[in-house]
Amino acid sequence: QEATKPINLKETCDQSILTSYCWTCKKMEFQIQRGSTDPNNYKNLGDSFLKIYHTERLFGFYKGILPPILVETPKRAVKFFSFEQYKKLLGYVSLSPGVAFAVAGLGSGLTEAIVVNPFEVVKVGLQANRNIFTQQPSTLGYARHIIKTKGLGLQGLNKGLTATLGRHGIFNMVYFGFYFNVKNIIPVNKDTTLEFWRKFGIGLLSGITASITNIPFDVAKSRIQGPQPVPGEIKYRTCFKTIATIYQEEGFFALYKGLLPKIMRLGPGGAIMLLVYEYAYSWLQENW
């Protein structure tokens, strides 16, 4: 917890991925539901755990885990590297620091979305498969199937790109903007332990606020990339039309499906990411 201690980045990231992945799966399962008439409808978070365990057993909670593991390291690298580069570029523009942090976050989110979207398409497709684990396709096999049948474009491996751009762009804009602006308002604590918890608390609020702000785009992404209501018929095609359709057919709160597992993942997960970033960045500056 002290800035002077070395940080094992790989160990921290690996633990974060594995402990949070189950919440990602739960979030997506809620988001692809189409109301109470859906035969796979979950009443609540506990009901979803029971039904998935009953039909798919323990491995059902970890479907599609390989794509996030493969993309997580480059994804985080792109997020923070591009944030720093956009922040430097914005230094040449007469913007207030608060606005500059938010705009740099937006730019980093859009850049990150382009990198992760193909992995998201594969992940969502695997998570939406309701068969038992042994009957499900492999990650590489499913990716090859998408490329062979749909190609690499917006109907294939990059399906739902606009929604992914919205999800990551808005999330990072709020995430970085909130964190650095609030951190600069609340005084630094000289006690290293209290300073750690100050940063953790601000990071936690940043992750929660960003999750609440961007979830309609997250729901739209899951619907576009997930299974369509009628096989062979594409109902959810574009981002904003999908959001409008969900609102008209299922109501306002349908755009916030999966919010609880999302917050439980990205609240503490977002705080951990920012803490690792801050302490690692400080350590690198001092030692390199």
C-alpha cells in the first residue's frame, strides 16, 4: 500500500481478471434478455446464478473467458498510454484541466474500443451459448466461424463497433474526468495508508459513476452482438436504433439491465486499475 513498494503488475491484473470475470458474464446474461416473455428470463441476480449453475454447471460462469484474458493486457496498455498521449496533445489547446482530463479520457476510450471490439464479439457469442460447457465451441473455433461466415466487417468480427465506441468512450471520459478532477479537489493525506484509501475511494466512485453513465450503450452492444430474437432475422442492427427499440418495447429501466453486476465488477476493479496505474507510473518516473 506504500508508493515505495514494488508492484507486481501481472499478478494484480491476473487476479482482477479472474475475480471480476464472473460478474461480466452475469451482466451480459441480463442484458440479452428481452423481458419476462424471454424463456431464459432471470428474476434477479441470485436466480441467474442458480439457473446457470443448474443448466451449465460451474464452468458456465466462465464462458468466453479466453478473449478477455488475451485482450486485457493490451487493452489496459492502450487505455492508459493513449490517455497520456491525448493529455499531452490537449496541452497545446486552451482547455481547463478538468475538461482536458475528460476529453483525453474520451479519446482513450474510442481508441480502446477499436482494439477490443473483435474480442467482445467472440466473448458475447460464447457467453450467450446456453449449452453445457462440453458442448460449446472453442474460442478460436468460434472466431474462425464468425470470420468464415460473416467476415471481418461490421456484420462479422467488428459487429456492434458503434455501440462499443459509445460504451468505452463515455466510460473513460467519466472515469478519468471524475477521478482526476475530484482527486485534485480533495487534499492529499501525508499518511500513506490514508492516502491509499483516499485514492481507492475516489477510484471506486469513478468506476461506479462511469458504469451508470455508459450502461445503455453496453446493453445495446450486448443485444447487437448477442443472439437475435428470431434466428436469421436481424432486429438489433445499429446502436441508437437498438437503444430506441429497447426503450419503446421494454421501458426505460431495460436500458440499465445488468447494472448491479457491472458496478460490482467495475467499481472496485476501476479503483484497482487507477491505483496500479498511479503507483506504477510514479515508480517508473523515479526509477527510469
